Amino acid sequence: MPKVELNKALINYEARGEGQPIVFLHGLGGSWKMWLPQIDAFSSRYKMIMLDMRGHGESTKTFPNDKFSARVMAEDLKLFLDELNITKTHLVGLSYGSVTAQLFASKYSSYIDKLILSNGYSEIPTKVSGWVLKLSNAVFKMMSYDTIITLMMKVYGKDEFTKKVLRDSFTFDKEMIILAKNSEFPTHTNELKHIKVPTLVMGGNKKVMGVDERKGSQTLFDNIPNATLALFENAFDPISTMKIDIFNEMILDFLDEKTLKGYEGISIFEKSKNPMK
């Protein structure tokens, strides 16, 4: 697979399809393989560019000052696009990839045509969420790697497809898990107003392991000027596997500037409009 050298790092990526570029940023601990369920739907119409973000997959594992940082990843993305001579692209970010996408879009909106943020957040949604995450940091340090992964998978219950995609794409070792989880929590809500492009925010409509997904998505919707919000009643991070067909179709419709369809169990909100179900 090709790699791009930039900012004292090698960034690995996979490209599929031809046409207008669309960049995909995976979730924490994952790799470009998190997007395998999207390839058939998107590569027939777009040039999919799926990165291994710094610290992940086959990309460089080190960070400046040994501090795991989405801001560093956002700067990597800017240099990556420059290296590939991409001046305009759609951008899809999932979970922590959404955090990176937000920071990039806040600073470099001119590079983006349309932005999709799935299962994202710009701050810790509640104090309880912060306590849960800090507690998990301490607990993870005492666990074996296999135990950590097994624990992370339990939340998906009988969703064997999601568990397989996550296991197959997960690239963190225990040391990187601890480094990432000890990094600073995102606190950039005040920067979201600088995102000037049409943005689709997608998220779950409930708390999962103490983290309020709805509040995270609602905060993005409230603070990004040109945003649409889709809340999923029976799915959470990652929606890209838990509701794969709807996820793909909704994004494609958004990119085509079509009115988003109504789906059972999904509420869609637009600025100054009532929800559509």
C-alpha cells in the first residue's frame, strides 16, 4: 500500500475507485480497514482515500513530545492532501476520526466540499463521561491486551459483523491504547463555528458505557452553522457497521444534495426545522 512522507512521519493509505476524492478517517485504534464495508457503495462513484492516521495501522506510531493528539493528525491530513495535490475533497470522519475531521475543517474549510461527522464529539459530553473514561484508563493498565479487547467488544452483544470489522481493523497494542486514553480530552467546541461547509452529523440517540452519544452529536449540530443531524435510535459507535446500508445511503444522498429519506428509528434535524422521522 502507498505511503506519504510528511511532518517527520509516514502516512499509509488505501485508495479505491476513480472520480471526485472522498477521504475517510477511521476511529480510535482502527485502520483504513474499518471502511471495508463502505468500499462497494462509494468506490463506484468516488475515489476513496482511506488513511491510517498517525499512531494507527502501518503509519508512523510516534507523536511530537510523545503526546497522542488529534491536532497533530489534522495537520498530517493537510500535508497529506497537499502532497497528493488534492485541493477539494469530501471528508468523512468516524468517532476519533470525526474529532480529527472537525479540527481540520475548523482550520482548513477551503479544502472541503462536504463534511460527514459520525459518532463524533468536540468535548466530553458530561462529567460522568469524563469519570468513566478516567476510570477505564486506570483499569486498562491492569489488564492484558486480550482482556481489554474482549471487554471492548461486549457492548456490541450479538452484532457479530461489527465485532469482526473492529477486530480485523484494530491495530493498537496495549501501550498505544494507554497513550491514547491518557491524551487530553477534546475541548474545541468554540472552534466549530469556523466550519463553513455543509455538514452531516450522525450519532446514536442514547448513552453507551456512560458516554452520552446524543449530547456529543447535538453539540456538533448546535455549533456548526450549516449542519444537519441524524440521530439513530438503535445504533451507536460505529454506525458505519451497525447500520451499514442506511449509513452508506444517507451519506450518498447528502453528497448528491438530495433530501434525506425518512428511516424508521432515525430522527433527522435541520436548522430551524422540525425533526423528520
